[in-house]
Amino acid sequence: MALHFEREEYAARLSKLTASMQEEKLDAMLLFAQESMYWLTGYDTFGFCFFQCLVVTSDGEMTLLTRSADLRQARHTSTIENIVVWTDRSKADPTMDLKDLLSELDLLGARIGVEYDTHGLTGANCRKLDNQLQSFAELIDASYLVSRLRLVKSPAEIAHVRRAAELADAALDAALPLIKPGADEAEILAAMQGAVLAGGGDYPANEFIIGSAEDALLCRYKSGRRQLSGNDQLTLEWAGAYAHYHAAMMRTIIIGERSARHMELYAASREAMDAITAILKPGTTFGAVFDAHADIMDDHGLTRHRLNACGYSLGARFTPSWMEHQMFHAGNPLEIAPDMTLFVHMIIMDSEAGAAMTLGQTYLTTDDEPVSLSGKSLDLIAVPGGKG
């Protein structure tokens, strides 16, 4: 089997899940998030774009309901022994197959947790699910039960994240020699992704972000490439990915003249990063991290140009996003604990001046000071300008 962890680790994760289920008085869980299935069993697929569900009962029994295309995938990549296939056919309703499966598992009238908040359960399938099961069992929204268990990483998981961080550094190393006037964004992007794959890594859970000139102010990937000019700005957000574990980074690189506005934005970004890393310790809430960022940005007069979040937890994730649920935003009461992998980012987009500035790094929390998983400094990166 193609497992990324020892079987004992998967067994320990299952024990954590069943203990949490007992605390919540759940007789079963319906897992639809692919990262939940991967974390619990090793099951590795993009087949969650179709209907599939991993049923976990309170005694630890697991049964996967999936399509025939993923039958061998599940057998090869996971610890799941019980696999039921629903049949593709005209007007198929796999939630009927799920109801039959739950009946066979003697779960009629049971209290069942459901992962609703996931891309693995579309709106259409959710409606079918509720229609089939609301009179069959008591359905509880347990979208974040596994997500919370995944927040603190095991030593084996941390090893994968450290490798992902090495690949993220390698991607930046591959990009920097290419960043100059006249350079093609396509070549830069290809070099970065190629470095991750050549190092044994994976495709990331979302696309790398690359944008220059006015596109440097975007926080999302968009199609289309351009060549860098003699005076330009290039925003990059990327992640090393290894065994689906991510370590993200973010930089805005200046080509040519460093404008006064760019320097002002960088100074605010660096000050906020330093303030956050000083408090990125056990007991600090995610909301307090955001407040530290917002206070500094606001003091610099950047309220209109900053975002309403400044980072999030990272881990093993699948398309369409490498972000975990837990974010640094106002009022989040979740407390930091040791062995979390947290991406902190500063993103300032001044549309009036046409200036972008970003700075981002992934950290491992400890009993005290956080550890940067990247070997790269947070210094502003600038390259000479010229004709382009």
C-alpha cells in the first residue's frame, strides 16, 4: 500500500476521532472532506469531485461509499477495508445507496455527524442527503470535528511539512535568477512548480499566484502571462507540497526603482510580521494575532489597503485550497498550541498608487517561540531594472 504514515499513526488518529465522537454523543460520522479521509486513512484521490462518503461509527468501524473509478485507488492508498461502490447510471442518487448502507450498519434513528462545510459535498448532493436522511436519523453539523483534530501535527506530519518548506525555498531559488526586465511570467511559474515536483513534491491544493504590474495587486491566480518591464512589481504566493502537506510563502519583488510607497508598505509589513511572530505562542488566540496585524496597519494609515485576515493554519489539503478552516481574523477565540503549522501573511494592495506589497512565511509553533520553516529571510527582494 502507498501509505505516508505507519499504521499505528492512523490507528491513533481513529482513536482520537472516536473519542471526540463519544464526547459529542455521535453514533457515526459522515466524512465528505477529502482531507479528513486522507488524514484518517491515507485515502488519496481527487475523486471527491463526485459523491463519496466515509462512514465512521463510534466503535471505529469504517466503510467507504465511492464510485468504481476509485475502488482500486482506495485499496492502494488507504487502510480502509470495507468499500461499497455506488453505480453510475442515469438519474443516479447515491444518497439512496448511503441510506441503505447506514441501515445495514444499524444506524436508523442514530445521532449522526455530517461534514457539511466542505467542497466534497456539493449543494445538489447536500439537498439529496438531507432529503434521504432527515427522517432516518438525527443529523448534526459536525463540519469541524476532524478539522480541529488535524490542527496539532504529529512528529511524522511535521517531518512532511518541513520537507514541503524545503521545496518552497527551492521554488524561490529557481525563480530568482529568472526575475529581471523582459522575463516571462510563464518561465518563472514553470521553474517554481518544476522545482517542487522535481524535489519529489506534489501539485499544491491551489494554483500558485503570480502577477506583475497591476496584476501584482491580485490575491488570486488568473490566466494570462506578461513579460516584466524595467520598472515593475511581481507578487508571488506559492507553497511547497509534500505528501499533500503544505508550507506556503509570499513575496512581492521589486524590479528596478524602489518607490517611496513600496518602501512604506514594506516597512508596515515587516513591522506587523515581527509583532505577530513575537506573540505566535501557546495561549495567544487567532483573533489576537489578527488584531496585532490590524493595529499596525491602521497606525500606518493602511486600513483601506489591508485584508480582513492575515493567515491561517496549514496542513494536508486538497483542491481547491491549501487553507485549513482556522484563520487569523477578528474575534477568533481559538488558542494557539504547540505543533501547529501556521502561515502568516501581510497583504497590502494600494490601488490608488498602483503599489502592492506582500510578505508571508510558514511557522511551526513550539512551547515558546515559533520556528520559521523557511530558511529565507523576510528582507525585501529587489532586482535591478533596465529595458524590458
